Amino acid sequence: MGLMNSLRISASSLQAQRLRMDVIANNVANTNTTNGPDETPYQRQSVVFREQSASRPFGDFLGRARDSAAAGGVEVASIHVDNAPPREIYDPAHPDANAEGYVLMPNIDVVTEMTDLSGAGRAYEATVTVLNATKAMALNALNIGRG
């Protein structure tokens, strides 16, 4: 695997983790959104990843078997919408309360979101470390010829 492949794989990871952080931030921002575009509470979203090479032609798989082609990195397969039922909170003064005084709130747990955000941040940091190590290796390879 060449240095350019390592850089490309790292770049795909950074892009995927950034999108994961964006989706988590959107979930946290909508923690109290009771009335969305379709008149229902906001529903939690999560990112689903897959290996990029999963959609590549057979020749790439053959090349990988012979160690002449690299793994493809990561990509976002989809953004999954959580279909868990909304939480019911008793608040008769709320403008979106039903006849019994209950408000349907989004199915978001802020602790879960913060845990996911921490994991995404750590994955992003690890990828930056790989990227910096790859860059240092490339610089050291260039310095070999300088004597």
C-alpha cells in the first residue's frame, strides 16, 4: 500500500467522522423539537458506515488478493432514522400538548448523544494521528537522499 492510498483512506475517515459529528449535533440541537415539518416530534438519526471498496469492480478485489490494490477506506452508507416512539411528557401549558396535557418529545437521550460524540471525536483524533504519521514517513523518505 502506498503513501497516497494511506492519505486517501485517512481523508475518507475524516470526512465520515465529520458527518457523524454533524448528525449528532443535529440530534442535540433538536432535543426539544416537538413539532417538525410533518407535525411530529423530531426523530433521532445515526450514521451507518461501510467500506468504500464494497462497490468496486471485481478487478479491485482480485488486486487486493494479490496485494496490489489497497482497501478503500470508509464511506457513509446511509443516515438511519430511529423509529423508536417519542417520549410523553406531562406539560399541559405547552402549546403542543394534547387534550390530556401530554407533549410528545423526541426520542433523544443527550447522554447517549454525548457518548457518541466522544467516540466520533476520538476516531477523528486517531485518524489525524495516522495522517500525521504518514506525512512524517513521506518526509523522512524524501530526506534519505539528502545524505
